[in-house]
Amino acid sequence: MKAILKTVPLLTCSLAILAWPLRAAEVTVFAAASLTDALKAIAANYQKQSGDKIAFNFGASSTLARQIEEGAPADIFFSADEAQMNRLERGNLIDPATRKNLLGNSLVVVVPGDSMLRIQSASDLTNADVKKIALADPRAVPAGVYARAWLEKLQLWPAVESKVIPTENVRAALAAVASGNVDAGIVYKTDAAISRNVRIAYAIPRAEGPDIRYPIALVKGSPQPGAAKKFLNYLSSEEAGQVFAQYGFLLRP
Amino acid sequence: MTAVEWQIVGFTICVAALSTVVILPVGLALAWALARGNWRGKSVVETFVTLPLVLPPVATGLILLKTFGKHGLGGFLQDKFHFQVIFTWRAVLLALSVMSLPLLVRSARSAFEEVNPRLEQIARTLGAGGWRVFFTISVPLAARGIVGGMLLAFARALGEFGATIMVAGYMPGKTATISLAIFENVQLGQDAHACRLLGVSVVLAFIAVWSSEFFLRRRKTS
């Protein structure tokens, strides 16, 4: 009984701590993992100017779309491909009037920093010395879907498919390459730029690769629609654009 | 340790503790009913309570996701009361509570079964009502088993992964617990973060086991 009574202060303390973050108004942005570093930098600037707090949930766009479908409290969705945004629009979960393609990107083949592997074209991925290729899950995650579309277009996918190690999101594919546990990986150019432990072995020419677009939109039933709209506009501003460009993203007019 | 890591550790301990407190009344009532009662459907209830212990945690998570998701009870709660469960800290609490309840019920139940019913009957003959007997005779005599069950439940809650990732996702500062953070950090190649959290887990586990031993030994001698 004493032991039960002892838990009462613990309960009070837990409740107090848990209730605390609920008071502060903040904008919750669900964004593709590849946007992590750029968005964090932009949000830091924005928070200083506006006083609004920006909270992020980074992950594979497909995972985030699924979370929003299940009712996760999001204000803004920033996807790495149109398929995931379309899925939410079809489900009437985003405000189509606010939807626009903000950024572009391109794919690169990366290898561990100390790797001797030379990759001069897509067909080199079928060589025997490339045994494992890390890829964001090509069945759902945008980075993997793009990579697969690229290889399918070149009719190399059947030869490469068995070498693919699917990862949860593009950053996990990058990490797998950086750790040296795989021979190569296909990630966005912007991801390769932030890691010191990988080397770009082959940059996929824009004409050869898929057209990579990052759509953004306000989520319907957003808990903070006013503040969210303001941040959404800020993301299209020149100031934010400069940061995106710094991280290697292409700005779409 | 960074501020984010401290937040994750604090959050995990608090939600795990809160879940133990939340399941206590339910757990004790169930344990008592299963230990003393003899009613229709008892074995069915018993099986249902034990299910989360046997089912893969991810499967339990899926059941919770569907039940409390937008197309289930969660949609109703959200429309009527603007009360969000899935992918908030409440989902973490829900997952931890469901996953740790069987441990509390099982050990409290056997503790209640070991209490000599004669003592309860004597208290009744002396004029004590049902609630009074429960709180002054049964619970104190079963206290060791109950506290043991609470510690087990708390420890289980601290390490819960499968159900939590399904219903709450990994959102640092919102739903991230130590287990989720270790997994995500390793995925993203941030092994240093993961190892610091691993260290915290070891320390927490040590304290939990050590204090339960200490507590149980003291009760024995007193």
C-alpha cells in the first residue's frame, strides 16, 4: 500500500511534465528526410524572426503520408515526390489550393569514402564487384522509387534488383554507405553533400534521371492553420530559397 | 548528452511511470477478479489480458492503430472532443499501458491467490466491508507481488518498441522514447547518440533491478 502511495508524487510530476509542451503553440511540419538539414537551418532563422516555434517530423515521405492518413497532428506536409502528395489529396487530407512544387533535386551514386570502386555509367552497377546497393525502399519511399524508375528506364533494374538493400528512408541508405556496410548507394545529391564519409561516384545526368519534385501543402484540419500558412509562405521566400540552394536543392519557379 | 537526448530520457521515464500508475487500478481490479472470482467468461478475459504478452508487439500496435486511428475510435474522439491519440504522447502512453498490463495482472493475481482467504473472512466477521477488507487485508498482504508486478510493468514499458513505433511513430521531442531513438539513430548512422542512450538504458535497468531487490529484501526482514 505504501508503495502505491509513493507513486502519487511521481504521477503528479509526470502529468506536469507531459502537459507542459502542449501549452506552447507551434507549427508541426512533416517533411521528407532529405530536407532535414536545410529545413532545420531555415526554421532556426524563421524562429528568430517570427517567434513561432517550428517542430519537425522527418522521415520517408511515404511513412509521413501514412501517419497523416491515420490522423497524426500535422500542419504542413513537405513530400519528396508527387505520388505521396497525390495520395493525400485524393484522400481529401490536404488543401489543394496551397499545394505547389517548391524544390527539385537529382540522384547520385555514392560509395564509401575509402572505396576504390569506379562507376562511370549506370550499367557499372551490374558489375560483379558491386555486391550490395543501399536504396530507400523502392516500393514506397520516394528516393528509392526515383532510383528504380531511373534503372527501369535503362532496363537495368532486373539485373540490379537482387543487390538492393532497402532502407527505411534515404538518410538510412546514406548511413549504410557511410558505414561501409554496402558497396554503393543511390541517394539525392543533397544527401551526398552533407556526409564526409561518402564519395560521389556517379552523378546521374538530369536528362537521364527522373524529374524530382518536392511538393508542399497545408494539411486539412491543421491545428495551427494561421501560423502554418505564414511559415509555408516563408518557405517560398527568397531568403529561404537561398538556404535551400546552399544545400544543393534546385528552386522551382 | 544533448538537450534532445535528455528530453528523450526524461520523457521515457515519465511515460513509463505514468503508464504503470494508469494500469494500477485496472490491473488490481482484474487481478482480484481473476484470483477470487468464479464467473462466466473468466478464462476468456484471462486470455485477452495475457494476449499482448504473447502477440508480436507490432501486431498489438496494429490493433491499437486501427482501433484508435482516424477510422476507428480516434476519429470519433477527434471530431467530438478534438482529442488526438495516434502519433502524440498519448499514443505512447496507450502502447506502454497495454503492453505492460499483463505483467502487473499476472504477478498481482498470484499474490492475491496466496493471501489466505481465512484472514479476509475473519475481517468480515469483525464487521469490515468489502472495500475495507480489500485495502487493509488483501492488498497489504499481497503488496510484495503487486510491487514486483509494478516494477516489471515499468521495466517493460521503458523498453517497449514494436507497439510504440506503430501507434506513435518516431518524433523527437514528441513521441521519441529511448528504444525508438536508439533504433533511429543507428539507422541514420548516428552511432554516438545511440551509444549514449544505450548507456542510459543500462543505468536505468541497473537501478530498476537493484532497487527492486533492495525493496523486496527489506520487506522480508520487516
